[in-house]
Amino acid sequence: MAKRQRLKGKGILEHPQPFPAAIRIGNMVFTSNVFGDDPETHEVPKDLDTQCKNVFDAMRRIMEGAGGSVGDIAKVTVTMTSRDDRPTMNKYWTATFPNEDDRPVRHTVEGALAQGRKIQVEFIAVI
């Protein structure tokens, strides 16, 4: 039996490179880049708001596929094409993690992203 359990399923986008989008090892969940692509069409939405919504929805789907919830996420790294766009992302952040005393830690960096993407995240969770 493999030590790593690849997380896949409806609405969990596969990574285009030769590695899984997310794995579970024991009670830990690790992701590669989670994008804001449309889960049905796999197209990249033009607007940041839709990409942010899709990113946080994808985080939920990955955690549900792992047998947990977003409440199990411990650390999130967010890459955005512009740090000035954090207010849009924060709208979804606070909706996903409404209790300010029970939020994961977060690190947000600015960087170039491929194919019109404006945001991507990666996270670690403990179930």
C-alpha cells in the first residue's frame, strides 16, 4: 500500500504536471498549487473575484476528499499577481474562516502566474 494517498475526485482539478494536486499522508494533507480554474470547464476565469471563489471552493473540495474540512487547514501560502488585490481575496478568506481566533496562518506573496491566473494557493492541513 502506498504511503501517500492521492486525493482526486469530482471538482478536484488535476495538476498539468506529473504530480498530484493533493495528497494525504496519515493525518496530514499537502497540496501543490490550487488554482482558481473553473471546476467544470477547466478554463481560467478572467476576473479575480471568480478565481478567488473557485480557489476557496477547491480548498473545501480537497479537504472533504481527504475526510476533513477547511477547519483542519493549518497553513496557507497565497501567491497573487498583485498584493493590491488582497481585499478581494480577504473577502473569501474571512467567509471561509469566519472566526478570527480559529484561522490558519497565511503568507501572501506577489509573483507571476501562468495562463492569466491571478491567484493560487497551497496549504497544509492536519485532520
